[in-house]
Amino acid sequence: MTRREDWPERLLDIVARHDALAFGWGVSDCYLLPMDAVLAMTGAEPWPGVRGGYTSEIGAGKLLRQRGFANVADAFASAFPEVPPALAGRGDLGVVKVPEGSGFAGVVCIGTGFVGKHADRPGNIRIPRAFVLRAFRV
């Protein structure tokens, strides 16, 4: 995927849009924030047909498994080259461990750190680079 010339502005717009939204499965979650960033920056969507396909954590997991992925990290790895988290740049994707569960959450690099969603907090949350387990170049 190739980034558009105005990808930095598009990335900022998407991050701001999700920051204004409360967490919601299938609306603004740990998968859709990164996918909206990819779509805004490149004009392409790695897995068309996922939007609107789930409304719960169970539904999201089921949709990932139907597409052959065990988790968000597997999905990202199937479409983007992996890079060390220390080398992730603005607009690249990352994966963090969900503290209260056994799953993983997708995040977006915004420079020195990452942003993501959390079900118990409004808007986006800031995630230090040190917490990112895997990163993927967009």
C-alpha cells in the first residue's frame, strides 16, 4: 500500500475523530481505529467487509477467526511487514497486550508514542512505545 501525499493530515483527522468517540465495538475500537488510519492514509482497506460486521468482543473475535486470524496481531501481520516497535513511525500500527484479558489490541503510532482505544475510558488513550509488543509498517 502506498500512502497518499496528504497522509499526515489524514492521520491527524482520523485520530481526532476517534478521540471524540467513546469506545464502541464495531464503531470505535482497537481494530477500527488502526483500520480507519490505514484507509485514510492509503485509500485502501486490507479486509473489506469487516465494518459493521460485529457489535461485541465475541463478535469481533469470531470475525477474525472466520478470516483465519487468531487475533489482531495475526491480521496486521498478514497485510503489513513487521518492524521492531522501536522503529515504528507515524502511521504505523502496533499491538499491545490487553491487561485484563488474554487478547491483544491494535494501536496507531503518532510519533513518539501510540494511541488506541479502551472500553473503560472516553476517547483515545496514549500508549508508551515500551508497551508495544509488535509493530507493522503501513
